[in-house]
Amino acid sequence: MTTTSAAGGDICRLTVFGPDSRAELAVPVHVPLADLLPTLLIHLDQRLATTGLEHGGWVLQRLGEPPLDEDLGTAALGLYDGDIVHLRPRDEQLPPIDFDDIVDGVATAISERADRWRPEFGRRLALGFAGLTGLFGLSLLATARSVAAYEVSAGLALVLLLAGIVASRAFGNRTSGGLLNCLAMAFVIAVGFSRGFSGPNVQAGAPALTLLATAGYLCAAALIVRFTTTTWQIRWEAVAAGSAVIAVSSLADVTFDIGAWGTCALLIPVLLVFGYFATSLSAALVGIKVPPLPTTPDEFQDGLEPEPSASLLHRAAEADRYLTAIYTVIAVIAAGCLGVIAAKGGTAASLFVIGVSTVFLLHCRELVSTRQRLAMLLPPTVGLTALSFAVLWSEPEAARVLAAVALVAVVLLACGAADVLPGRRLIPHWGLAGDITHWLAAAAILPLALQIAGVFSAAHQMRS
């Protein structure tokens, strides 16, 4: 059997098994199966065209899968050269296969996910990161009032405009080009803000700024409602568990008087441990029990009973919904905690936010669900953004202008990465480096949390 996709040529070679015969045919890849079916019946048995009226017609299906959509061609159905399909009466379709291994069944359910992470999602994520980074740099310039900030804003707008033209015209990437052009227009507006709303004009421009911010919040709220309420399925059990964690943390704050920063710092390790066991917990909630690996010849004969396909796939989907809910609740709580800690300032708080954000970012590598991966990206986004604001807002205006220039460079790199990285397999050394970084960041979280909560200073005072 070859591994050439049907979409890679004009012909797909299939082996069709009928009730009493079989045929090997080369069929056009873009012709719907409904138009090909009469020809298939003639090659298998001419009598099949009339006998099919007795049971509602014929369907084509692969072993263990539902019938193929007759309105699609072999390319759209994902058929490959050498694939085997079965011609079955519509009333006597092949039943779903049972799994002799629970792990195989769960893997099958994951591979059939509708929201499985795909390379185009990585491209969109890189462009979204570029947009947020550009807006952050824009906010740094919009608050500056010097002539240098005005000139830098104009220069960056020109750079973004030229980069957008190159991306859309020279490389044919209209999405990156449109994003860069929109950011260029935003920097042009920042020029007007830095010049027009300085000095006595600030009070006059306050209503316009308020209206603009309100419109932005309404647009963001509309997008959140559109893309979350119709697709995300949040389990109230996970929400209740998250509320209980917050309540216990508040009780600890009142009892031990460790303050909001200490409470948030100690809550993060608890959330990470909870997230580590989230997969096992989700499987246990739906009754999926993975048997231990056999160690003796007799144990190889245990657990050979097949698992019904429909039941296992349903439970795997239910476990996935639990896992998505748990990760979402963890992400929301962790994002709030990182925002509070970032506002504290200090070396320990900054290192803590960076370490926790690194753990969440590297954990995203292991997730195949788009919803779960986006949920895990929320805490580092909030934490690093809040930390950047807290650090840069206390710096002189010149430092903020230089930071805005650096952020525009990051925007250009992110747009380039959106075209280069998605779908490309990295060498194993990068995976090993990510694992080592993941371990080091996780190991540093608890000591930093104890430092922020004042545990070390309290112990030192007790000793002295």
C-alpha cells in the first residue's frame, strides 16, 4: 500500500469489497461518491443495482467507521491509494469495532477531535501574539509626551507600513500584511495622541478617549461571547472546585494574615499540582481505568475483554470535557493570581511570574486540544503583560520609548514565525531543552512562593 494522499493527484486507487466479489478501481478524486456508485456496482456485479432497492440502497464504508459521505469525493474524504472500502446494504452497515485496548480507544477518540490543534492554529496564535505585542508597544508610546516619542511613533508607523506592503505583495501573505498595516494605522493615531492630547488638551480629549476605550471593551466582549459561549462546554463541577480553592485560600489569608500576595503565591503551586493530576482525575470521573503494565506472563492474559466502541468513545469525549473545564478554571484563577503578584514588584515576584508563565507555556506542548491549549496560554499572557506594565511604567519615558521599538521588532519576528514555524518539525534537541527548562522552572516555583508569602523571613525571625 502506498501512502500517497488522494488529494495529491487526480486518481485514487481503491479496493472495493462487495457482498460476493471485489474490484480494484482507479477513480477520480473530486467526483462525489454518489456519481461513482453506479460504476462501482457494475464492476462488482450488475445485479447489485436492482437488489439494492430492497434495502434502501448501498453505502461505502471503511472497516470500523461510519458510512462515507456520498456528496464528497475521495480527496475530501481523506482516502489514500490502496485503501479498502466495503459496499454494504444501507440497512446492514458494518458495526463500529470494539477496542481490545483502552489506550487505543482513547487515542482514537483524541485523533477524531474536531478541535485538534493544527498548524494553521499556530499561525493564528503567532499573529495574535504579534497584534497584542504591537498594542502593548503602542500603549507605551501613547502615554509619552516628548517630541522624541512623536518622532519614534511616526518612524515605527512607517516601518510597519512598509513591512505590511512587503508581506502582502512580495510574499503573498495578506493576513500578516493586513495586521502590520492595521498596527501602522494605530501608531499613526498614537502620533496624534502624543501631540494632540498633551498639556491643556488632555482634559478636552478625555471624553473621546473614554468613548474609544468603551468601544474597544464592547468589541472584545462581543468576540468573547461569540467564540466561547457556542463552543466551550464548562462543567459546573470544575467551577465549584475552583470556587472552593479560592474560598480555602481566602480562609488561609484571614487565619495566618499572609496578605493577598502571599495567598496568591501559595495558591499557584496548589493549582499546578491539581493540574498535574487533572488527566487522571478526568478519566476517573467517567469510569476510564487504565490497567497497569503487565510484569508476569500470567498478567498478559488479564484484561483481554473488548471494550465497546460507542461506550468508550463517549466516555473519552466526556473525560475531555472535564479536562477542558478543569484547565479553564485553573487558568482563570492562575491568571488572577499572577496579575496580583506582578503588581507587587520586587525580584522574587518578578522571577515567580516568569517561572510560572514558563511552566504554563511549556505545558502547552503536551496538549492536542485547541481549547485546552488556549486556556493554558491565559495565565502567561496576563502575568507577563502585567509584569511588563509594572516594570516599564516606573521607568523614565526614554526607556518606554526604547521598549516600544523593541516590541515592534518582536512583532516583525512573530509575523515571520507565523509563516515559517507552523507545521515544521523541530529537532529533538529543542524538545530536550524544553523539558529541562520545564523542570527547572517548576522546581523554582515553591521556594519563590514561600519567599513572597514571608515564610522564610518569619522562620528567620523565630530562629533569631
